[in-house]
Amino acid sequence: MAAQKRSLPPGEQFFTPGATGLRKKVEQRSATPMAYLFTQVPRWIVPVAMVALLLAGFAVQSWLGGVAVLPVIAFVGLLAYLSWPSLTTGGKLLRVVMLTFLVLVAATRFGLISF
């Protein structure tokens, strides 16, 4: 039995109005993979994969733990970058703190810093 495809969520605009340069290129290049990821892949796959990678990063104290955290950093960083124009100051601060924490976790696993 074929899985039903979800439609894109309703919204005013998919891209940032008036975007130019790097933002426009990133939004256009990420549109197809993100649309596929959020409409064709079961909803539980992305959160479960991110949590599994993050837990592996916490549990493994070697460089392998750092490698496990890198996709989480990339995914959270991309989502933060794409949502940045519509965020309040509190939302921006939360994303900066989260990305800083993830980078510190990866850096400790790679042995770049220690606490």
C-alpha cells in the first residue's frame, strides 16, 4: 500500500521576501530537500534520528561522539539560518545558545577543549 503524501503547510510565503545574495541561494537550494524531508519522509524519522545522534554524541567520549553531533549542528544551524528573519530577539538568542552548546559538545569530543 502506497503511503499518502502530505502537502506543504499553509503559509504566506515560502521564501524570505526581498532576499538577495547568499540567503536567496540557500533558500532556493534547500527548498527541494527540505520539502521532500518534511512531506515524503515519515514525521518521526527526523526527530528520532536527531535525538539518536545527539545521545550518541553525549554518550561516546571519543571523536566518534563529535562526528555524531556534526549532523545535528548542521541541521539545527540550517533551520536557525532559514528562520532567522522571522524570529524575535528571544528566539534568536535561544538558537545562538543552542548552537553554541552543540559546538562545545562536539569540541569536547574532538579534544579541542576540556572542562
